[in-house]
Amino acid sequence: MKQAYILTLSCPDRTGIVHAVSGFLLERGGNIEEAAQYNDPATGLFFMRVQFGCDQHTFDDLKSQLQFFAEPFRMNWKLHAVQQPMRTVILVSKEGHCLNDLLFRWKSGLLRLDIAAIISNHREFYQLAASYNVPFHHVPVSAAGKAQAEARQYEIIESERAELVVLARYMQILSDELCGKLAGRAINIHHSFLPSFKGAKPYYQAHDRGVKLIGATAHYVTAELDEGPIIEQDVARVDHAHTVENLTAVGRDTESQVLARAVKWHSEHRVLLNGHKTVVFK
């Protein structure tokens, strides 16, 4: 039975990379099922994602052989087994729309995840977590105890072997240290009013200004607040007849959909980092 794999790579652009990758897989009995590539003229980098089937070599064999193949190209590469769901931990505060959406999509088979735990600085969603049979960890956060709280959060993340951490409306700012530890594997969601309406009650501020568009942005977490590489964005039109409650409802729907798409693409290894930007092979 053929095993399915995903190879992602980036390297300095040059002629013959696609031919070389295809030849490498062909020589090992690999059958390419899906392939996408991008040449970035601004950075001179080449990006590629290949999904292929192979029954002649094990995962470890392929990884070992890829190391020698990739070296002359100066490739940054990763090999993933398609059938292996991504171990995920979700952080949440008091707004549960994104958490609820992710859990439903996961249980419906729409997300290739293995949600190992939910961490919250409040107790609101322990029953929701229990209904999905997901362990719930209440980790209070205070100004004086922030370092200890983050140490506990990271302990849970590591003990669960999480490859992905999702901040599903988690309303605490992560320290630079924790951002560094989670670099490239933590996704955050926020409304797209930033930087216009910072602070509390952004939808009240937006309503007061009479905005016509609201939206959401999903991005990787970095030490620079809400400025990490963007994965996905979307907007919805509103008008003068929308109340604050209407705006909030539309905004929450948009946030949920944008975050779900970002998580899905990341879990399917479709997102490659390109400096402070991303390449997304949808």
C-alpha cells in the first residue's frame, strides 16, 4: 500500500529544481499527486510543495536520502506523512466562537488535527472541552504571575507534543520568550481594524466611526504584537443600519472562518514562511 507524503522546500532559485525534485521522487518509485511552486523575484527564492505516494521506501529512508539531495541546492525542506494529524493545543479566553468552530470542524473531519488540549485563563469553556473529550487546563494569568503561567502553558504544550498552537481569541499578550519558543507554529486571529481601533471594545469603536468594512486577519505569532507573517484575511461589508451587536456577530463569523482556513492550510503544510511574509499553496 502506497504511503502519502508531503515535501515542502525553499531554496535560492535556479534552473532545474522542479526537474531535480521530480527525478528524485521518480527514482524512488514516488508518484506525484499534487504539486505547486512559486518563484519570488523580490527575494530570489524558490518555494515548492509536493504531495506524492511511495511504497518502495519508508519515511525515515526518504528523509535520509533527502538530506543528501537537498544539500547542493541549499534547501530548507520538511517531509510529512499525510496520514499523521497535526498535534494541536488551543488557547482561549472568554470569547468562544473560534474555539467552538475549530472543535466542530475537527470532529466533522474537516481539519487534519489531533486537538490534544485546551488552555484558558478562565473557566468558561471547560464543559465545551469535556463535550469533545478534550483535556481542559485552567491557567490563570496575572501581572505578577505571568511568567509562571507561561511556563505552565509551555509545559503543557511540550508534554502534548504540540506541533501547532492556536490562539483562538486568547486575550493575553505572549512574552517575547514564549513567542520565540513557538516561532512558526503558533497562529493568532484578530479583527482587521488594527491599528485603527486598538484596546477594548473594537466593534463599539468601529460602530461609532461608521465603518463600511470589517474583517479578520490570521497570522503567525511573533514578538511584534499583531505583526507576524499573515496567512489569511477576509472582509465583510456593513452599513449604517448595523448595530454594534450586528457588527460583532459579523466580525465573529469572519474571524472564525479566517482562522479555520489558516489552521487548515497550516495543518496541510501549505504555508511556507518567506521572511516576514508567507507563501500559501491553497
